Amino acid sequence: MKVITLGEIMLRLSTPGFQRFVQASSFDVTFGGGEANVAVSLANYGFESYFVTKLPRHEIGQAAVNHLRRFGVSDRFIVRGGERVGIYFLETGASQRASKVVYDRAGAAVTTLTPEELDFEALFDGARWFHFTGITPALGEIPRRTVTAAARAAKAAGVTVSCDLNYRKKLWTVEEAQATMRPLMEYVDVCIANEEDAEKSLGMKAGGTDVEAAHLEEEAYVELARRLKTTYGFEAVAITLRESFSASVNGWSALLHDDRDCREPYRSRRYEIQLVDRVGGGDAFAGGLIAGLLQKDDTRQALEFAVAASCLKQTIPGDFNLVSREEVEKLAAGGGSGRVER
């Protein structure tokens, strides 16, 4: 089953353990990025997974391509060119000290990827799903044109389109985000968001909620899901619910409101996670939800699969969710004791 994501993959440089930037003398090296993370998840679940981006021809660009290949993602539609691979630096927080991210991505090759460089007919031939996030159009005018053209082509080809709103204040303003993201929703079938994403990207606030709080007003999120679905005509709306007790302990669950089994918003099982690395947690949710909606008979089961997948990711260092379908199914079915498997 062919699935496609489009976006940026970056070089990730993280401080070892819980060191601060100012004390680290070395960095751990890997790669990651919103849509690339989703592509890896889907490859792990056995899908024919394609990631679309643009990367330089030099060795760092090739290293990024090789990293994707390592986990089963096809590079067939990766365009080669440009001068650099974007970088992000990560300092992992603990207890009451928050994690920090510093970006160095200006002028990355993906910001020069034009619609004319992509063969949309070949890209979407036989495809079932296309996924993008709000991060890619935030990178500049050219990425906005490319994402819009890709979403339009996917919709015309009868491919299901999903978008994780993923607002990033370091990349653009609220006004810029809404001017771009609202029109893009015309092509979106499945919308994924949290309360901040919905407010900043689409101007819809979950009343009485606090993104920094450890307590959730569930009814506010239920109403937000209903409003999003009604306003934009989405087939499905998924809202992730994170309770931030500290940088080390989070509560994690999600809501789904769709045209099939969750005609009234349904909340998943809730997990309390001892965080190892929360970066990529939302992407793991998106990958799990796509897999679930494509293959589960009941969309409630699809949501439970997505939440369990994301829970497991947040116990794994790095951006990618390196878990099997069987591990996710076991947790979703009620496992999770953490006992040693022998």
C-alpha cells in the first residue's frame, strides 16, 4: 500500500544525556523531521513508504538519504540539488527544566524545491495517502507553492490527504500561518492538531485550555474537534492531548471525531509516560493514525493504535519511531508493564 509524505529532513545534533548546550563537548548525530518521521513509521508498519524532499548531492545529503533507506523508506522521489541540509540542535530537559531546540535551517535545499521538479502523476499513481505538516509551508514562499500543488494533485488523484498543523513560532507569525493554512484545508481530509496548533494556524481556540497546564478540560477539546470538523468539512479530526507535569513526566491521550465510528468525539486510553525523548512524538501519532485508518475496521481502534505508537516513541532516543506493529498492538491491547521480554 503506497503512502507519501513531503517535507524536510534535517541533521539533528543533540547533547549527550541531559547536558546543556554550554557544557557539551560533543553531539550525538542523527536525522529527523516531521514528515520524514512519519514516513519511517509507515515503513516500519509494512507500507510502501515514499518521502519527497530535496537534498544536496554532497556527502551530508547522501547521509540523509542513506538514513531513510536504512529504515525502508524509498528515495525514488527525492530531488537532488541545493547547497545545504538544515540542522537543528537539541538540549534534552529533565524534571522542571524544559528541553530546548535551536534551528540552523535557513537556505536548506528543500526551500528551493519547486512544483516543476516533481512528477505528480508518477508520485500519486496507485497511492492511498499523502501527508504533510504545517512546518513545510512555514519555510518560505517556494515550499508553500510546492505543498499546495502537491495537495491539489493528490486530491485530484483521489488520494486521501492528511495534515498535521504543527505551528512553529520560530518559523512564521500567526498571521502568516493562518493566511497559508486556512486555504490549504480545502484539500485536507484528515486534520491532526493540538490546542496551540488549532489556535495559531486556524484561529480556533479550545476555550479554557492552557497549553502549559497539567490538567485538561476534556469538553473544551471535544467542542474544538466538532468546530474544526464542521467548519472545514474534514472526514476526521484528531487532537492530541498532552498533560505536561514536567519535562520528565507527561500524560498522553487523544481525541478522534470522524464520519465512521467516532461521530461523537472519542477519547483514547491515557498513558503516563516517563519521557526519554518527546521529539517526534506527534509524528509517531500521525504515522500510527494513518496506518490505523487505512487498516483497522474500527476508527476507535485506529486511534488507540496511534496513541500507543506515540507513547512508545517517546521512550526512544531520536526522531524516528523504531517500533514494530506487533509492539504497538501489544500496548494498545493493554500491555505496558515494562517487564523484561525473554
